[in-house]
Amino acid sequence: MSGSDELQNHMNKGMYGTPQLKPDEKRKYLGTFRERVDLTLTFEQLKEPEYLADLKQELTLHPELHVIINGQVENPLLSELMQIAQEANVTFTCNTDQTLEHGPKDLAVVVCDKNTALHVEEVDVAKRYPKTTKPEVAPKHTASPLERLHKLFE
């Protein structure tokens, strides 16, 4: 690398900051890489008690993991998430970057390893822990023989 190239790189770092690896991916996953992620919850999923129970279960099974909470999470839920992490003895941070997305489909919680790639294929809580609700079937009403006879003569 020539002296002028080094000078240009130094000036670019000064003006634009140090180049980052996969900045969009890190922004989506609240500051970490996708390969380190174990489980994610969106803002929409945070409203479902079943998914919070799944989060508790995952943290209980893997206390070595770390929780990153989107700083845009509303206060009552934020307190509950912090309490869940503390009860499971899991470290957590709150990413207060104002540029983080916070729509219903955006990530509110990321469970990850701080340094090691996990390569978990399915990280979405809804796909990892599908709801086991049974479709409601309306009970069939069968008419008694007397009711059927009565309908014949109406």
C-alpha cells in the first residue's frame, strides 16, 4: 500500500468512521451477527404470554447466553424482560440506539452468544415453539328419533 493510499484510508476513517462488517445485519439483530443468535422475539410476539414463557424456558436451558433488548420496548414489558433475564441468571443489555426499527415485525429481543457462532437454523420463537392450540370444533347436535318424527309432520 502506498503512502497516499494509507493517507486516504486514514482520512476516510476520520470522516466516516471505521468501516463495519455487515452493518445491516447487526442493526437487524440489535448489534450482533445472525450466526450468534439463538432466539428472537418481535414486538408483536412480546404481547403473547406463551412466547414470554418460551423465552423463560430457553434462558433456563441456556444460562450462558446473553439477552439484548431493543430500547424501544415499552416500560412495563421492559421491566418484565429484565426480570426474566435476572431470574434465569442471564446477562442482558438494552440497546438504546435510536435508529433501531420498532414496528410490530421488528425484533424486540435477541438471545445470543456474545462471542461464539451458534449457527442455529430457526431462531424465530413462533417457529421454534409453535403454538399447540387445537381448532375448536362445534359439537354436532343429533336429533333424537322423536324430534325427527316431529319435523316430518310439521
